[in-house]
Amino acid sequence: MIVVDAVFLVLMIDPAATAIVRGASDLYTDDPNLGKYLKGTSVTLRLIDDLPSPPEEPQRKLDL
């Protein structure tokens, strides 16, 4: 169905296009396939899985 394919294409390209137009330096996503839409641009694709994990215990417990 052409309409479904067109909607899917817009949803796939939209984050990449928005990053390019808004002048972003990085695009954080969990979709590695967006990289093909960023080729030839200055936007770097960063995968969320590659982000460092938060600290184990960011706040110390109080002894009450």
C-alpha cells in the first residue's frame, strides 16, 4: 500500500531531517538505520546503547 509506505518513510526520515535543518551536531537514537539518511551531513549518529550507564548509586543513603 503506497500510503502506508509513504507514512513509514516520513517517520524514518523526520528525525534525521529535523537534526540537519536545526543544525544539530549529534542525533541520539536507538535506530541505527537512521545513519543512512545522515551520510554527507555534519550530523553524527549516536546510539543510545552506547551512552555510559548512570552511576550505580548517585545518592548516598542516610543512616536514620
